[in-house]
Amino acid sequence: MINFALLGAGRIGGMHADLIAGSPEAILRYVYDTDQPSARELANKYSAIAVESIEQILNDDSVDALLIATTTDTHVELIIKGAQAGKAILCEKPIDLSTERVLQCWDKIKDCQVPIQIAFNRRFDPTHAGLKRQLNEGYIGLLQQLIITSRDSDIAQVEYLRHSGGIFRDMFIHDFDMFRFITGEEATEIHAIGSTLIDPDLAKISDVDSVMITIKTKSGKLCHINGARRCVYGYDQRIEAFGSNGMLQSNNPRSNSVSKSIASGTDSMSVLNPFFIERYQDAYRAQLDSFILSLMTDTPTSPSFTDGMMAQIMADAAQESLVSGKPVMLDL
Amino acid sequence: MINFALLGAGRIGGMHADLIAGSPEAILRYVYDTDQPSARELANKYSAIAVESIEQILNDDSVDALLIATTTDTHVELIIKGAQAGKAILCEKPIDLSTERVLQCWDKIKDCQVPIQIAFNRRFDPTHAGLKRQLNEGYIGLLQQLIITSRDSDIAQVEYLRHSGGIFRDMFIHDFDMFRFITGEEATEIHAIGSTLIDPDLAKISDVDSVMITIKTKSGKLCHINGARRCVYGYDQRIEAFGSNGMLQSNNPRSNSVSKSIASGTDSMSVLNPFFIERYQDAYRAQLDSFILSLMTDTPTSPSFTDGMMAQIMADAAQESLVSGKPVMLDL
Amino acid sequence: MINFALLGAGRIGGMHADLIAGSPEAILRYVYDTDQPSARELANKYSAIAVESIEQILNDDSVDALLIATTTDTHVELIIKGAQAGKAILCEKPIDLSTERVLQCWDKIKDCQVPIQIAFNRRFDPTHAGLKRQLNEGYIGLLQQLIITSRDSDIAQVEYLRHSGGIFRDMFIHDFDMFRFITGEEATEIHAIGSTLIDPDLAKISDVDSVMITIKTKSGKLCHINGARRCVYGYDQRIEAFGSNGMLQSNNPRSNSVSKSIASGTDSMSVLNPFFIERYQDAYRAQLDSFILSLMTDTPTSPSFTDGMMAQIMADAAQESLVSGKPVMLDL
Amino acid sequence: MINFALLGAGRIGGMHADLIAGSPEAILRYVYDTDQPSARELANKYSAIAVESIEQILNDDSVDALLIATTTDTHVELIIKGAQAGKAILCEKPIDLSTERVLQCWDKIKDCQVPIQIAFNRRFDPTHAGLKRQLNEGYIGLLQQLIITSRDSDIAQVEYLRHSGGIFRDMFIHDFDMFRFITGEEATEIHAIGSTLIDPDLAKISDVDSVMITIKTKSGKLCHINGARRCVYGYDQRIEAFGSNGMLQSNNPRSNSVSKSIASGTDSMSVLNPFFIERYQDAYRAQLDSFILSLMTDTPTSPSFTDGMMAQIMADAAQESLVSGKPVMLDL
């Protein structure tokens, strides 16, 4: 059994608490949050202990792992403390909005030898993972092009987005990780353009809501990512892999399978998942299972801290390209 | 080159004239119709000769084949005359509304040794024929059940239907042939129920507009046919073959492939073909090609006169079952 | 909160225990099974009490409801005892293999005034229920025809099926209930044919494995059910409703949404659910929620004991038709 | 009736001859080709006159229109001669590989007042045109993003491609026109990257076979085009329009609609059209009809000479971006 302390009792934290409680291999021991009532409420629900200070957790030798789901600006400090206390870590993305701070974090923990996993949950989604597996099994020969569609169901307030680090670090970091996961290569060139077509107020904070990104890899593979902050028909997340022998598509799952045929045509009437918690429910569960399995079998966790760092560097490059209007070359 | 005389210059006749004219292996020599203006108009369009009497056609040795597309009650007489004059015959279904007359017809022509093909055009439809081919190739193992959906787009006037021979002889004769084509067996038992759910006036002529038929074959295979005289979303014609190793479905082709995703769901917006001439255009062409190829290579035509007779016997049995309320046993 | 006693700790019982434990409105108090180790193991898992005798449950006033998931031959006795003790009852289908015993049961409990719900879980399946809702909302006008496809993924041993009551009572009782649920009418005529195409040994116990059923309602609606005991591509459960203004189809949900396009065509690669527990997981949960809600709001449970009885009478009629080879008339 | 002279008796010329002959409003008078046997064979097939010199055509007042389907390097000369002789012109794309020569051509013909249409046939494809129509009707609100997939079924020999003007002018000129057709705007910025992933020998002629293009419009709309010279599963041509209220997708039509469900999943087994002549057959016909209708009703032809010029300028910009590695700004 793996004993968990959950750091962060917000919406995502609540989901993680539920998954830990539902796992036959995990126990939720502690819930920490700077907001005490939230911590207490969540802890009570799962018979865990709510704590005001992280030290109590770090000093409890029975705690095997931290699940970090606090606000982004606290991740680095908590990772360092946890790693130095010898705890395994599963940390929500992004590690930090500043790549410099991510690198500094790495310097301080790289010798700690604790398992660290970054929560790129989409790698564990059954359809995305199914596409990757079939690609690996050679169904479509050599991969040549990758097209990723990434549309959020709705946009947050400008005030919230002001502190998000910009659309590339906040939203597309998942897609940069998907690019690396599917291609198995690093980017050598990134080009990004964007517009404010959904909320013009974003211009005030120098951000955009509609984006197209082009990426080239060392071996010449081509990748395109398109994204938008609002998609009225639901959370639209698709991946298309085109190769020398065919194409694989990871399409959106549908909420039901009723179809209607009337004089004007045939309507599937089924809608997409409203947002990421519903869409990636199975992925979140499989991510936790994978982390637990790594701890129990003493095998490396994945995606790693380095994976988190690499996606961040790509986000920085995309942001730079958006501002400069030119492609950014990378040598990773 | 095969020289054709077309008997019947109505809507179906017009379509056949067009197909003959478009075939590189066929020439339209004559058009015959009791309605002279129709015959002349059609003949002029394709530089053929309009005739008032069929004798001129029968006496012209250059005529190889008759395509009979006149009203049903004239088929038998024209088949007999044509066969006795040594002409090959492609005759629209049904041969006649009376099975007795069909059998008498057979007695008179069976020694004539002319190729006769009955126009069960659906056998030549690319998707239905594709299903049959894959079934033969063993993709789904042994066939166990067959489900045929057969819905016309709209119902004719009661006055017209009064002379149609009833829904089984008029409309489902095609489906009975499909049953024989797909299973490769004869029926041993037929049960039919029906209702007037579309046009209550049909009750006045003791006919129905909504039908369900169940058929059993010698080897125990089960077949269901459902049909309706009106289907608001278009001409719905599907076949499902279920076997020991899987299922094949011949679905409706779609008129276009645009889809629309909005907040309420995803709509294909594509409609079915309006009716049989559009739906089975390729099938009608392939049927003519097959007839011509049989003549040119001196191989048997198919479906044969016997196929036409067998479908008719099934239609009679279904009608008898509808009236009696009991299954009808057959020993064919 | 509703306090439950679970009767029956087999596979289905285990699933129900899990659903009760997972419900925020329910508590699992007791687990009863004649097999004590099974009862204890299941009770321990959910901190419930394992009992050897049902009397302890009936005498405990804190128990609100019984969930009956024992073998079919014990249902009637348990229902009677439970009802007379004033417990609400959610009972697995079928009530009994003998309609006579079902009627006797009804005589004994009809004055008890306890809520009774029969576990026709498919009524709660999101796609089937969605079809019914859209039908009620008038999307396709008046219902004219109903086509139900019901294929189990695999067949049980003949020895097990010997005591199943025959394919209609064991397997199609669900489909008869679906017929009543969707049409909102009673059957006036049932015709059934069957074959042993999957396991010839079924003939020894006078049962069949492949079936086609035709049903007519008072208003003349037509219904077809086809079914098979083995379907290699998974658990195939579809409903098609055809009406004056269109068609609704409840299609199979898919396990994932990856598609593969290669030279030979496009393959969805997604498989159907393996069997009913996976396919109807959401339906089982919604069924329990509906039962609990009825108890908490003091509203009638549905589907009712009468619904259970009606489906049984239809199964008897289908069995009679199979044996006699003739349609059976009903006046319900 | 419109009297046509066809210039060019190659494969595309043959298709156009067939369409002209099949049109009830058109007559094929002349066929011209520098290869006399080809011209004669095609002319004979449709009872037209084969000519060695274009002058005979230009001097015949009965000729209303030229359909130019000769090699690209002859287009400009033939357009100028035809326009100066007062003939209406339907010219295959591209006008010329050199935008300079296209501009010079325009200078010479702009005062001739003859109708000129450039053969961007995809505008007339039922699904692409259906998408455009629904976009215009406001189904998805304001267009924000456009994604075009454009994959040829197979690549030509390097020797042939050496004279093609490069992948952007030869292949993507159609997609640049689609971009303009769908968005109704001009590009302000074009960025292109490419690789030789299919035929490495293309590097010898400084060309690529795999391409991703990003385009921004004046109003900030974003467009992505991806393309490849070889696609093993057929000719893959899709358009996705994403807007403020939804998404429209123009998907590939399928050659048939048989599907197969077996233990490993469900396979549509239907393949895409092999290449453009099959895929865009209806589009070519509708294009001719539109040209003829414009002549008969004295309304402007579309797409115009200017449309042809604009697509060419975009192709030049994409080529420049590929070589320079930087986006190219346009002010059109």
C-alpha cells in the first residue's frame, strides 16, 4: 500500500483525493491546504488528517508520496521540500511558469533519488495511448506528420488568465507534451501565430485565445497544433498521426450513441464531454495507477521531471515566436 | 455490339434508354410504346426508330435483345413473343402478378433457349453485392441471421396501388430476391404481419403499408424483413448479415459528407437518396452490363426466369400469411 | 439514507453491493447468502454484517430495503417474506420462471403496500432511455415500427441453460420489457421462430440459440426482436424506432475512438463491451438511484411488479409460439 | 447552345471532352492538340473536328468558348489569342508557373471583355461547396480557424516534378484557392515548412514532398494547410471550419458503405477515391455547368482570372518562406 499526502484541496485536489481513496493500492493519510476549511472538509470525507503545515507530513515516515495539486507558484518549493524529505512526488503541471526556476529546482533535487512524475495525464488517455501503441506497433509505418486539435470548452476571465503565464504555458503545455510523447523526438523549430478572436480584452494582457503552432523535429517530421480557448460544442481534443503506411486518429469519445434520422439529415445528438475532468477521468485514474505501480515495483516514473521541463521550454519558444513573428530554433 | 429494342417508354423505360445509349457495347434500335408520342420522343432523343407494333421488331433479325419495361400485365405476352422470335430478354420485375400465369409463361418459353434475365437490379448494387462477396469469402463464418430494412420514400395513391398486386408482390419482391441472393437457400416457412399506419385508406383495398416478415430456410437460417411505404428521411435500404464469426452491414450511401458540430450535437446533414432511380443508378448500369456480357460471352444470364418465379412464390406466401394470420410452409 | 440488505452474494450481488456502497444515499447493512463464506467476504469488504438467516434482517427495523439477487427459484419466497415484513424490494429479473407462481406471489403481496421494483436495468441505460425520451418529445412523430437487436457475447453451458427456463424467459425477458417500455403498449400477437445454429446440443433440452420474434400491438404497431446466444464481436444491443417523422437508433457505445486508415480501408478498431455488466454499468447505477429516489420521495417505483409479470407472460407466449409454430394471441 | 473548342487532348482534355459532350447545353466542335493522333482520336469519339492549328478555331465565329487543357507553359499564349479573338475561356490551373507572366497576360487581355474562368474545380465539389454554403448561412457563427488536409494518393517521378514549379505552385495552388474561397479574405502572412519524407530524391531538385503551411488573414483568422505527395489510403481531401458557434467538416466521400464487425473491431472497408478525377468528377461537371450558365445568362464567370493570380501569389510566398525559413508578409 502507498500512503499519500495530498497537497491542495481545490477542485483538482478533490478529484485526486477521490481517485486515491478509490485505489485498492493507496491510502489517503493527509490533506494539506492553506485554506483550512477546505482541507478539513476533504480530509473528513475520506477519513484522512487535515494539516496546517506541510512539516507534519514530511516528518511522518509512513507517508510514501506527495500528490501536489496546489497553485502553480508553490510547486517548486513543495517539490524541493518533498524530495529532500525522501517522498515520491506526483506533481500537477506546470512545474512553474518560469523555466529558470524549473532548472533551479532540478539542480536542488536531482541528487535526491526520489521518484518524480509530472501530471501529463493525457498520455494515459485510452484513445491517445491507443494511438501511440498502434503507432509503435507499426500499423502506419513511419510517422511523417502529426496534427493536434486542442480546444477548451470555455475561456476563463481575463483577470484569472492574467496570471496564467500565457496561453502556451497554461493550455498548450499538454499539447507540447503530446507532441513529444507521440513523435518520440525533440523540436528543432517552433513557429506560432495567434489572434484574439474570442475575447478581445485578452489584448490588454498581451495574450491571445486562438493559436496555430508549427513544429519540426530533428528527423524532419512535421507537427501542427491548433487551439482555441472556447469551443461551443464541447471539449474538442483530437490527434491525427499520418505515416508512410496510413493514418491513425484519436477522436473524441461521445457521451451517448443515439442517432436521429429526419428529413433534414442524420443527427448524432451526442455531445462531447464538457471539460477535462470528464474527458480525462479514465486518464487521471490510469495516471495514478501508473505512479503507484512505479513505486511498488521500483521502476522509473513517467512522464519525468525532464519531460515537464522540455514541454516548458517549448512553451517559452512558442511565446517568443508569437511576439517576434519569427520561428524559434531549438537545440535540445 | 448488342442491338436493343426497348419496349415501354415510361419513366423506367427512359432510364433504360439512357443506359443503353451510354453503353459502349449496345445500340438502341427501336422504341415501342402503345403511347406513340412517348415512343417517338424517346426514340428521337437517341436516334432510334419508334414503332407502333412489336412485330416490326420481332421480324428484324438485327435486333438481338428486348428490354421489357412496359406495364406488368403485358410482360408475359411480350416475353413469349420475344422468346419465340429468338430474342434475348431483359424484363422488369415482376414477371406477372399471377404466379399461375408466370408458370404458364415458363411452359411456353422453356424450350426456346433464349437468354432471359429478370431485372432484380439490387443484386448489382455495389454495397449489397459487396456484402455478398465478403460473405462468400468467409469474413463472418457461417451465416445465421439476415435482417433486411426496406422503406420506400413515399407512398403512391390508393388508386394506383389498387392494381399493384399488394405490397408483397409490388414492393417486397425485391427483398425476397435479396433473401435468396444472400442466403443462397430457399424459404421453408414465411410469416407476415402488417398494418395500415401510413394511409388508412389502404384498408379499403385490403392492403397494408407497414410490414414485418419472418422467413426460415431449410438449414435453419432466420431472416427478417421490415418495410414501410413511406420514410420521411429518404429511401432506406439496408442489409445486415449476422454469422458465426461476425456481422456485415450494407448501409445507405450518403449524398454528401459534410458534418456540423454545434452545441446540441453533431449533425451529418447528409440525406439519403430520394428514391430507387437515384439509389440504384449504379446497380441499373451494372445490371445492363451483366446482361450484355452474358450475351457476348454466351454465358447464362442471372438472375434467371426461375429466380423471378421463386420471388413471386414467396410474395404469394407472404400475402397468404397476412390474410390467414398463420405462417405458410413451402417446399421449393 | 436508505439502509439495504443484500440477498445473494454472487457475481451480480457483488456488483449491487459495490453500487450501494458507492451511493451517497445508501448504506449496506446486511449481506445474506446460503453460501456463508461468500456472504462474509462481501460483507467484510463493505463493513456490513453477514447473516445466515433472513429473519435477522426482516426483524431489524432499521432495514429499509431488500435487494434480491439470489437464484431465481428463491425470488418469490423472499419477495413475500420481505413484503410482509414491510421492506421495500428491488428484485433481479425474472420474478420466477413460472408465471403461475408469479401470479400467486402477487396475490400474497398486493395488499402489503411496499414499494417493489423489478430490475429491468436497460430502461435506465443512457442511450436506450435517451431514445425513449426523444420519442416522447415527438422527434419522430408517431411510432410505427420497433426493431430490437439482442445478441449475447457468449453462450453458457447446456447444463446451466437446462434450468434457465428457455431462451425467451432467460434472455429475451429484457427485450420484451424494452418493447413495452418503448411502445407504451401491450402485445396482442406474438410469433417466434428459432434454430440451434450455435450449439446443436441445445436441441437435447428443446431449446434454441437463435431467435426471431414478431409482435403486434393493439394500435397496430409492429415490433421485431432478433437475438443470438453468441456474438463474436461483443455484446450487441441496439434499438431502432421508426416513426411517421423519422427514425431513432440507440447504437452500441464503443470502448474507444481510435480509427485507422490504411490501404484496405478505415477500421474503427474499437470493440463493443464484452457483456452486460460492462455495457449496462451506468444503467445499474441509475436503476439503484431511481429506486432510492422513489423511497425517499414516496413516489411509485418503476418498473413495477406488474411490469415484471407482463414481460413474463410475453416470454411464455413466445415459447408457446416456438413450440406450436403458430402466432399466439394475447389480450392483456 | 455553347460551341466549344477543346485545346489539349491529354488525360484531362479527354475528361473535359466527355463532360462537354454530355452537357445538354454544349457542343464539342473542335479538338486541337500538337499531337495530331490524339486530337483525331478524341475528335472522332465525339464527332468533332480535329485541327492542327488554333487559327482555324479562332477564325470560326460559331465557336463560343475555348477550354484550355494543354501543358501549363502554353496557357498564357492561348489565353491571349483566344481573348483577342473574342472567345470565352475556361482555363486549367495554373495560369502559368511565373506570376510575372501571369501579370503580363492580364495586361494584354484585361480590355478584351471576354469571360475567363480558371478551373479551380474544388469550389464546385458538393461537400466543399456545402460547407461554404452552411458557413455563409451562419451555422457556425464567425469563422475563426480553417484546417485543410490535402494529400495526393501518389507521387510522380522526380523527372516530371522537376518542371512542376515546386509543390506549392503545382499541388497547393488548389488549397490556396480553397483558403480564399472559404475565408473570403486575403492572406497577410504565410509561413511554410517542408521535408522530403517520401522521396529523398526531391532534395536534388530543391523540392519537398511533405508540407505544413500557416496563414493569417487581415481580420486575424488563422488557417493551416497540411499536405503530402503520397497517401496510401487514397486521395485525402478534407476541410474543417471552426467558428464562434461550431464546426463544419467536409469529409471524404466513401466508395461504398459496407461495414464489417468482427472480434477485433468494426471495419468500414470502404476506401477513398483513388485520385482527383474520381474524387472531383461531380465538381468538374458542376464547374462546366457554371461556366456555361455564366455565358448563357451573361453573368460574371467565377473563379476569375484574378482568383487564379491571387492563388499564384500565395504559392510564390509559400515557396519563398520555405527557402528563407521565415514568414512572408503580403499586402494584397
